[in-house]
Amino acid sequence: MSRARRVLLVLFACAAVAEAEGVVPARLAPWLDASTDQLGSRAYVPSPERRVGEVRILRRGDATVVQTLLYSKVLSRVVGEIRKKELANWPGSPDAAAYLEALARVQKTIWSRLPTDRRALDRRQKMWIEFVLSPGAALIAIGAFEIDESDGEVHVVSREPLVVLEPSRAYVERNQRLIAADSFHDGDAARGLLPEARE
């Protein structure tokens, strides 16, 4: 992909964040600005052969971001799998309950926007999820996005934040590690990309 095209895609992504001011508090907006994103590693989920999305570990300024991009014709099923893992990892957690409620709400919003014309070329539902951790913030953002696949890879053209949550820092930090370990299986590919856990 050419440099000019990459710059254009970043500008679209930033514009989408700017349009969602009602969802993103101004003080958190810098941590959702993808213009400085540096990709550390990526894993297709559940596998490269059967992928319904991918998990990316990013650096965004002083933040570490574990980003999940889901693009599936049956997004509700993928969200259901996330729900099972979340309930197993966080029994009784109010942070997990709020996250799962937000996931379900965003999934229904994305489903309601799906074109009714069955001949539409791309009927995949697209949701992005970010666990963002920096010295000054710990948050989860969930929304819709559009992609470009002209060169065989998924490039985010625009993002629309639909929900922003501020759970406990411990929840964001541990979930980053759980998602990375699950996506990269033994965790070797992700080791060194996430900051050391704080005691």
C-alpha cells in the first residue's frame, strides 16, 4: 500500500473518532487517536484458515493497545464465544458484566445496520474492540469499522466508537494478557510486547 493511501486511511480513521464526540469523552480522545499506531504483532482468530478476525498488539503513544478486529457473517456467535471466556475468567465481576453488556449492545447495533439486500457483496458484520492501557488511562472502546482489503490484508479505513468504558486498571491489564495469550496460543509471539505486570 502506498504512503499516500496509508495517510488517507489514517485521516479517515481520525475523522471517525472526531465525529463520535458524544461517545468519547474529550479527556480520553487522545488514547483513541490511531494516527500514531505502531503494530507490534498480529494473530488471526481462531486461525489463519478459519479467520473471523484478528488480534493486534499496538503501541499508541504511551499506551499499549490490544485491539480485536472482528469481521464475521455471524458476529453474534463470535460475541457468544467471548462471553463464555469472559464469564470463566471473571466470575461475578461488575467490570466483566458491563463489558459483556456493551458487546451485546454494539453487536445488535451493527446487525441492525446490515443491508437488507441479500445480494450485497460483503455481508460481514465488523466490530472493533480495544483494551487501552497507559500511565494516564485504562479503558475499553468498542465500535464499528470499515475495511479495505485491496492488497489481501485488512486495513481499517474508518472507525466509529459506539461505547467507551472505564473499568478498573487491573481488569484492563489482565484482560490484555488473557486476550494475547489466547490469540497467540503459547504467548511466545506476544511476549515482550506487553508491559510487565504491576504487582
